[in-house]
Amino acid sequence: MNQLTNPMEIFKLLDRSNCRKCHELTCLAFAAAVFKGQRQLIECPNLESHVIDNSDGKSDGRVTLEQELEFTLEELKNRVASVDLCSAARKLGASFSDSKLTIKILGKNFGVDSKGDITTDIHIHSWVTIPVLNHIIQSKGTPVSGQWVPLRELKNGKTWYRLFEQGCEKPLKRVADRHPNLFEDILRVFNGKHVEKHYGSDFSLVLRPLPKVPILICYSKAEDGLESNLNVFFDSTAEDHFNIENIYLLGVGLAKMFNKIALRHSFQ
């Protein structure tokens, strides 16, 4: 008998039809309930008996962050099936053809179809993919205001800005400190643009992780005994495109991506 150690293993056993015969909204919701011990596999009417017999469906209810992100990603892919991708493309400044929405992430193509299948010209992980899919599902399509604000000044940013500082700004600062030229090269590769210096910084650059969600990065080098400093700013409309948690995930995801590139470059 196989013990199921995370909700994704349970989900993969199901037929993913979202039939709701188990009285859960989706197969993903049912899998999560089984993992938490709130439901049993046998309650799925579409699951063959030999599958149930070979899986005890028991777990200690604990899940790693990466498992949780993977599970969330699968759930979002499932939700994309109910989105009018053609209308969403017009609202987001994306394109739509052959039943697929294609949006620019850092200048690179990211496509998703009505089945939730993803194609991309850029290697990204769940920390970035989750905000992008939520953006497609939730965005109001609000035009960019051109007003830059730190995360703490967004409507719901006060409870997240300390985490954002630790997960995004400080890791990005370390990349800039250790690889100053590489940091600028990374921004150029991903269509970063130098803009007029803001807030006394040595350089200021704008990235567009999504067409209507620009990010301003301001970096000041260490000088005269003062430490270097890096701050990230968002357009004031950012929360019209996804919630504050996804803004946090996006920032952390970009920091992880750039750090990985910097590490790879340092060994070449």
C-alpha cells in the first residue's frame, strides 16, 4: 500500500473532471481535503477500487512551501479553463490566437490555453507563474498611473512589506553588491530600461514583469562608509491586477530568478 505524502500525489490519482459528485467544487479541493484528513479517497465516485486499495490516503497533514505552491499552481491552471482568454487578452495588453493567450513577461512570451497548458520563452518557476495566472484571472485591466509607491503604501501592503523586504529587496541588493555589472546585464536581457534617477539612487531601472505591472528598482552603491541600498517600487495601480500576496510572490520570484542567474554566471 502506497502512502500519499502530499496533496499533488492525491490529485494525480483523480480523473480531474470536477464532476462535484463528492460535493467539492474541484478535484483539487477534494485532494486537499483528503490530504488534511477531512475526506477519504473512497468518497470519489470516479476512482477505481484498485487505486483506492493501493493507496491509504493518510498523511500527517504537513506540506512544504514548494508543495503548496505546486498545488496552488495546478488549481490556477484549472481555473483558467473558465476564463474568456480572448477578452482577457484585450484587457491585459496581451495577444490571443489559436485559443491561446500570450502575454509578455520581462519582454518574453508566456502563453496559456483554455486547458491551462503553459508555453514560455523564459524559464520561470511557480513563484512567478502563480502571480501571472492570477493576473490573467483577476486583473481589472487598469491603465498604469505612472505614480511609483513602495509596497507598504499600497492599500494592503503594510502587513507584507517586512516580508517583502526580506524576500525581495535584500536578496536583490546582494546580487547588485556582488555582481554590479551582471545586475545591469540581467536587467537589459529582460528588457529593463534605465530611467531618470529616483530618490538619490546611483541608477534606477524599470522592469515589466507584466505589461501593466511595471516595477522600479533603485540602487545606491556603498560610499563613504554608508552601506549600499536597494528599493523596489510599484505603480500605484498594482493591486488592481492581483492581490498583495501575489505582488509579494512576484517580487520574491524575480529575486530568486536573478540570484540563480548570478550564481550560474559566477561559475562560468
